[in-house]
Amino acid sequence: MPALDRKTIVIMGGTSGLGLSAARACALEGAKVVVVGRSEQKVESAIKALGSQAAGLAGDAAEPATAPSAIELAVRLFGRLDGFYHVAGGSGRRFGDGPLDEISDEGWNKTLRLNLDSMFFSNRAAVRQLLKQGGGGSIVNCGSVLGYSPSPAYFATHAYAAAKAAAMGLTKSSAAYYAPRDIRFNLLAPGLVATPMSQRAQERPEILEFIRTKQPLSQGRIGVPEDLDAAVVWLLSDASKFVTGQVIGIDGGWEVSEGQLADSHEA
């Protein structure tokens, strides 16, 4: 039997990158999937790729009404909610994120709204629905290895790191509180992965050279979205029904490797 047979999963940020890859994996494992993304065009494209047991909604994850609307759609079409994967977020560099002494007020506020507020809105909406239904469920959040394992040479975005560290706190405290109701919360912490968000890093040879020693698994390559798919499916499935409050690093060895810098580098 497929791992997610007869389950309904909502994926916030499910129309590109990590989220779309996870949506495909969930659909292949029998799930009914609702994906949420900002672009109507990307939502339509994702639905076509996922097949007849998929639906989508265009909306901003950082708006409080988006997650409830997506969950309402899932319940209306498929009867219930079983799991929620929050992967929406992104870099705040363009707004002014960076080292602490350089972060602008806009950079701080927009980076936290993009990465932390959006997760709060999603998790709140999901747990409310799961409590209403009864029977438990699984909420998976996507954080970052930067939330607990800094790399100052090339990845000094301190508002982003703060948001991802806070995501761990919210995930763990929620896991503790809702465990008696069989609602599980876990967080995935990827290293550098080839997504639209990481385009800056992908285009800089010195960063890719650094990654060869910072993420030494698989010949030191940059990650790909599919590297997270098995963990997403497992955490959303009943196979992980005795697992909650965990932070699972999927980082190619980032946390346990020093990473070798070139003679000169730019913070």
C-alpha cells in the first residue's frame, strides 16, 4: 500500500523548488494534494503535473487568510486534512538582510514575515483543523541548517537565521503541547539546495567550491529538492507515528564539516 494512501496533504509553497518536488512525491505515494503558491500560472502548472487528485490555490503564505483558505479547499474537495507541509519562505537579502550591524529595519521585518510569520499562520490553521476533526495528524516545517549551524563566510543573513531558529522553537514547543492529541510536529533542516532561492550561491564558483567540503556527501555536490522527498513522505505518513518534536538535518554533512575557504572570501 502506498505510504500516503487516502491521506490529504496541503503543501504551502508547493508550486516550485522543494515544495513541488515534495508534492510529486506525496502524489506518487497515493496522497490527495493541495498546493499553494503565489503565482496562478505556477499553481495551474503544478496541478497539471500532479494529476487528478490535486488542487491548488494562489496566495501569499505571509497573509493570515491563505492557509485557512487552502485547508478549507482541501476539506471541501477531499473530506479532511491529514498532513501539512510548510515550505514557503525565502531569502531576505534583497530587502536588506545581512550581518547584524547591516540589517535594515525593512530587511528584518520582511525576512521574518516571509519565513516565520508565514509558518505561524500555516501551523495555526493546520492545528485548528486537526483539532476540529480529531484523530491526529502530522505537520512538517521546512527550516534551514543555518538556524543552528552558521557559516559566516558566505551565508551571513542573520534575520534569516533568526527566523529559522525560531521555527525550531515553535515546532518543538507545539510538538510537546499537542502530543496528547496525536498531532505531530517535525522540522526538516536542509543545507544548500538548488532552488530559485539559492540562485545567488549557485552562480558563484567560490561558494560552490566551498560547498564541496562543507557538504561532502555525494562528492560534495549542492543538494537537490528530491533529497528531502523521502523524509517529507515519511514524516507525513503513519510510518513515523511515534516521532514528534524532531529537527532532521538533510544537509550533505554541513553540520559536521568545517568547509574549506579559499584564500579570500566575501562575507
